[in-house]
Amino acid sequence: MTRTDLRVVAALGARSVKQTFRRPQLLAPIVVFPSILLAIQTAGAGQAVNLPEFPPVNSFLDFMLAGAMIQATLLAGNSGGIALAVDIEMGFTDRLLAAPISRFGMVLGRLAGTGVLSLLVGIWFIVVGLIFGAQINDGVPGVIVMLLLVTLSGLAFGGIGAAVALRTGRASVVQGLFPLVFVILFLSSAFFPQDLLTGPAATIAQYNPLSFIVEGIRDPVISSLTWEVFGKAIASLALVGAIGIGLSALALRRRLRTGG
Amino acid sequence: MPAIEANGLERTFEGGIHAVAGVDLEVAEKEIYAFLGPNGAGKTTTVRMLTTLLQPTGGSARVAGFDVVAEAANVRRSIGVALQEAALDPLMTGRELIRLQATLHGLSRQAGREKADSLLERVDLVDAADRQVGTYSGGMRRRLDLASALVHEPKVLFLDEPTTGLDPVSRRTIWEEVEQLNREGTTVFLTTQYLEEADQLADRVGIIDFGRIVAEDTPGRLKAGIGHPHLEIRLVEDVAERAREVVAGFGKPRPSKDGAVLVELEGGAGGVAPVVRALDDAGLAVESLDLVEPTLDDVFLEKTGHHLEPEEPEAGESE
């Protein structure tokens, strides 16, 4: 990638972030919904920490913080996909495709924006968590690891959103993935400890890459991150990211070939 | 070397739809070439192929000396593109959009800033530069789109229906800017469904219908080529059929237009008086009578068998 390509990706990423802050309907799902869910769950289900086999935590908020962050990054990926589809619908992508830039740079710019948004959302939840009494066991290094994983999550999930946007070119279709985000979340250990899940949910959560990513973000808060948990989180992100970027590349190639 | 050259250019979409069915054209450097045709004629598809946004399924094309498929990146460096419906992000400001366009074309941050300032001044958008594009009128959006296409001083400028939907004043402003650009040496390829636009702006016009060029020449020669002026007769009463019979002996009849009876007059103005006398003798009261010199619409009718009916400007598009 040339220096010009990197400048283009940065410029498109900056546009993507500004666009999100200027369009409340893109920002609300990323920040407001997960914050409300976090507040409701920690206020209403705090006694869950007393359940047998619940991991030792200082508070239910400590446990839930990672779930809220991963929910926000999933929704950021979805919102990024919606914004890309809107660009396709209004013809803005034609402006980018008619310029002498790497055509995949258009997708990378969008992903860079989603990554930055995820980082900002990560900072938001850590600040909110600390204000309301959360304790991050691993301290500053733990915070850095959490923000790294959250940013990478945004990039990985953004790839899936971008792939759907490029394949369909319709914002309504990408928006239709919204409920699926919650299904995937609830079939992971995002909101409930893996050991307390039963039946098919437990089996799915055991193999759901999201569970490994959540554990990677949660461990620095409630215990101490090990290389094994961190490695599994990174491997899961690499898998999701490879699928998202691979599908995006295929969808873009098809779009350029068929013209729609 | 022609600025634009297409040989047998074709595009067939899924389902076997031949949007462009073998276009041959050649546009010289510093020429304004207008592609005239109704909606669905293949204008936009041709432009999308020439600007590398869509791959041809047949034939070949070169723009600024580069093949649109094999040397697409070089084509994109050489062209400016303002697409139909002004594909602008309503959440960006005008200044942000031009700066982004400058980055896309490899200009440095400083050069992009300076370019944005000069282009915004050129298209008279300095006061609106820091407002979001969503607040712009239709004419302002087109001017911004045009400015953004000029950021890298392209050799060839493609304008896809640059004035569709605009009011006459905004349309004229765009025309003046296009003429100025051409005087500065830019080759302009524009598509339009407005006869007046093609007539006023273009050095040469290509008329496209059902994906094929059916006529191509200067507006003057195209009009001269179809022959004589015609008389447009409107009658007080609904007696068009009788009037047609009366005037049939004076020249070749033409299909009616908006209720008027049309007849070609070989003798031009000299042939009007006998027609009026004949209508008077037949007891047919004439409401109005116009001798119309051939227009590009006549050329279009002659070549395609139907009139060109452009979309009317949308309400609220004026400034």
C-alpha cells in the first residue's frame, strides 16, 4: 500500500467517523442501546453474581462491561455496513471508484472508521464503568489490551457489515442484520458465564468466536489476562476478520464486474 | 489523438438487456460532445464504461489515450466525472467534499486546501462552503459536483446529465461554466436529454436511441440535413383532421404535436401565404401559426420516429 493509499484510507476513515456523529441514527445503536442495556442489566440482575459457578467478580458491572463493549462493536460494524450501503444507494461510491485509488481502499477506509468508532466506544464504556464503580484488575495494561481487542473487533465485524452492503447495495438489508446481532450475542458468553449456560446455547457458545473475544476483553477486568485467553481472542478476531474482508473483496469484485 | 474513442462498445446486462448495442464515436481534444437521448437510451451506461465504472461486454474504448479496461487507472487519473443526480454526501460540507476529492487524486493537504478555496470561489459557493451539502439547492449541488470533478485539472470531463431537474437559471449557470472550461482547453463529454443544451453547448452531437448512435454531427449540419422548416398551425376549433387534408397539398405532413397540425414547407416563409389562404377558403379559423426552423427534436424525430421528451424540472430544485 502506497503513502497515497494510506492517506486516502485515513481520509475516508475520518469521513466515516464524522458521518456517524452527524447522523444520530448511526450513533444511537452504537452508544445509547448498549449503555441502556448495561444499566438495566446491572441494576436488575446484579444478584446473578451469587449463583453457584458464577466467576468471582467484584460486581456484576465488572462482568457485564465486556458484553456491552462487544455489543457496541457488533453494532458499529452493522452501522458501518448500513453507511456503506447508503453510499452505494446514493452513488457516492461511484465518486470513489472513478478516482485513481485502490478500489479496496474504499472498504478499508470504511473499516478504519469503524475501528476508530469502536475504540471511542471502548473508551466510553471504560470511563462509564469506572465512574460507576467497576474495577479493572489488570490496571492500565489491562485497559490497553481491552481497547486493542475492542478496536480489532470493530474492524472484524465491520468487514461482515461491509460484505453484506457490497453484495446487496441496500441499506435495508444490512439493517435487517440488527436482530441477528442479538442472537449471536445471546448465544455467546457476552451476557452470561459460559459455565452457567445449558443445552444447545451452551454448545453454540462454546464454539462461538464471540465468546473467545468477550473473554479476552473481560479477563483483564475480573481476573488477569493470560496469553492463552488473549491468543484465542486474537485468533477468533483473525477468523472473523478474514471472513469479513474476504467476503467484502469478493462482493466488491462482483459489483465492479456486473455494475450492481 | 482523439480524447475519446469507442469502437463497437457494448454492454449487456444480466437477463440479456442490451443497454449499449455497439457505439462507435470519436471526440477530438478540446471539443464539447453532447450525447443526446431519452431516459434509457444508453447514455449513462456509455458514460459509466468510458469512466471505468462499468466494464464493457463488447468492443473497446480509449480515453485520453488509455484503454478503459487495460489501463483503467490511467484513465481515472486523466478524467473528471460529475455523475447524474450529483452523488454527494449530504452530511459533508462543500469544502470537506472538495478536500476529500483532492486527497483521492493524490494532492497534498496544503494543495487540497488551496484547490478547495479556488474552486469554491469559481463556482460561487464560498458562502456555503462550510454548510452541509444536504442544505444546498439542486443548482448548488451541481456546481459543487462540477467543482469537485475539476480538482485535479482533468484533460477530459464527463458530465452525466449535468442540468437534469434544474430550473433555467441554474441550467444557464452550469452551461456558462462548461463553456469556460472548454475555452480553457478541457474536452467535455456530456449526456443530456435537453435539446437546447445540446444545441447551445455542443460542437458535435451524437443522438442515441436504444443503445445505438443514430446520428452524429454538428447541431447545424444535423438540422440542415433534415431539410425544410415546418409550419405549426393551431386552429380555433377542433378540426385538425380537415386542416390536415387542406394543407397536405403544400408539403410533407408531419405527426401532430400538442394538437397542432404540422406540415413541411419547401419554400420556407414564401410558402406560408398560400397555406393561410387555403385554410381561409376552407372556412377554418386559425388561432396561431408559426414557421419553425428545424430543431434537434426534428432531427431526433427523423432519425428515431419519435419525439424526445425530457423530464421536467422537479419542484424545489431552483435556487
